[in-house]
Amino acid sequence: MFRAMIVEDERPILDLMKVLVGQNSNYSIVGAFTNPVEALANLQELQPDIVFIDVEMPRMNGLQLAVHIHEQLGQAEIVFTTAYKDYALEAFEVSALDYILKPVTPQAIQRVTGRLFKHRTTHIPAQTVKSSFSVRCFGEFEVLNPEGLPVHFRTRRTEELFAYLLCHPGRYISKWKLIDLLWQDAKGERGLSNLHNTLYLLKKVLKENKIPMSIQKLNDGYRLDTANKQYDLLQYHQLQQVHSEGRLTTEQAEELCSLYQGPLLEGKNYLWKIPLEEAFFKQYTAMVRELAAAELTAGNGAAAELRLEQYLSLYPLEEEMNRLLISMYRGRGALENIDRRYEQFEAACKNELGLELPPEIKNEWLQAH
């Protein structure tokens, strides 16, 4: 069992991290701190194997804290938690084991666990590791075997076929539709040959990596049997169904949002995923707006602001959410936060679109000063 320390300056997030790390049987939490200076003072006494560190903290940020930890306790592994993807490269410059984008999920903790076992020079024997395979479809597409290692697909089409089946779990799909989707220029026998070869390779990859899913054939179609194993997209589908029936609890709404770690199959140029990606984006946006409104009504403005910040870490160019967050900051006189949000949005507009800020955003900022 690994000794874990958690450093997070916001108490609600710290409490959540304690739950997420604590429910993984490979960890024992030896310390949890909101103050990085206090965490550093207790480092030698606690002797953690792994430290989960929030990047954005006052007095001493996470990157500075990591440097001090490495100086005092070189064998401790560092995992950064952050709402901003831009910190990833900096994190690895200070020899971090991994970084996790907020909101943190059990799947992310499990991924870290696999890498931790892989990187430790002296560790618990492999048979004691309580691990299972994991699949992530939201954000960067990732499939890890039970040892926490990335699954290598023999061909690009093998990976794409698996991704498509994961996006349509339990549904029988015509072989002709699969051929049209993956091999538009291959018709007749050539298309069938491509499909059969790719299915063979995919089944082989699943077996070699001990992924307990199977591909079933029925007449002229195929179906992915998930063997009742959960992954982010499947859980999202299930919660969306509950939501459509009007039975979604606040806790389930929180879980639904936490499952969404970025655009569907981010970075993959699959044409068939475009309408799915747009639909999930709209659903996620509506849910964030709904939860933030409920938090404001309940007088929990800090939680609403954090929710919008997490959303904007994924979609920094969304004008409506930027204006809403700036309005919240203005309501409590947080001018420093307004300046930071303005600068981030301005930089995103210029870097990604080559455009100046929309007048509406400028007006929001000017009204705050």
C-alpha cells in the first residue's frame, strides 16, 4: 500500500480528493493539507510515497512545492491536479509522475496507480495490485490494460473500430455500415476483407491485454458486449437516460459532469464522431449551466465559480460562460480574478482564432473597474 499526501488549498476539493484517493485500496492517506508550507513542514515525518498537488495555490504554487519535495524526499512521486491543460508540460519538467485534469475522477486515480506501480523500483508484488482495465473516451482516447499500461492497437483502423463500437455499446451494427464508415473507398469483397482482418486484430488485442469485452456476430452485423464493465461513455449514457426521465439526483448530476473530461475522442479525426461530439458538448454545457445556477441559488457562489472555471479549462473560447463567470467575479468584487479571466480569454482568442476580444467581453471587463 502506498502512503499518499494530498495538498489542495480549497477545502471542498481537498475533501473530495480524500474520498477519491481513499476509496482506492492501494493507498493509505497519511496527510492532507490546504497549506503547502504546512505540508512541506510535515514531509519528513509523514514520508509519503506519492503526493497529489494542486498547481494553483497562494504563497507557494504546486510547481514550487514539488521542487522542495524532490529536494527533501527524492523518492516521492508527484502527481499534479489542475484545471488548466497548459500546466502539463511544466509539470513534467519537474519530473512529475502524472497530471490530472479537474474534476478528478476514480478512473484518473486508477490510471495514476498503474503508472505508480510501473515506476517504483521497489513495490508491492504484482499479484497484490487490485487493478482493472480502464477506457476513457472523453478527452484523449485512452485504453489501459489491468496493469495500467496503454493498449497498443496494431493499426489505426483497429483503434477506430474499437472507438466506434465503444460509442455504440450493445448495439448491433451492419457490416456494410462499418465498411462505409471506415473504408469509404473499399467496396465489395475488398471492403469485407478489410473489415474481417480488422475485427481479427481487434479481438486479438482485447485477448492479449485481458480486456473482458467481446465482439459478437449476428447475421450481417456485429455488437460490442461490454460484459457489464463500466467506462466513462457508458456511464454517461446511463446517467443521461436517468436525466431524460427526470430522475437525476444532484449527486448523479455531479457524477455526470465529472465523467466529461473533454471532447469525445479528442484529437481523433474520425468523421463519424462529429455529430456525437457536438451532442455531448451541448449536453455537458447545459448540465454545467444548470448546476451552476442551482449553486448560486443556494448561496454557494464559490462552487459555481469553480464549476465554470473547470468548464472553461476545456472550452476557453465559450463567450457565454466567460461572460457569466466575469459577472460572478464582479458581483463579489474579485477584480484580480476578472483580470486573470480577461487575460486568459484574450490570449485564447488571439492564439487559437487570431481575433480580438468580442465587444461584449470587453464591456464586462470595463464595467468591473
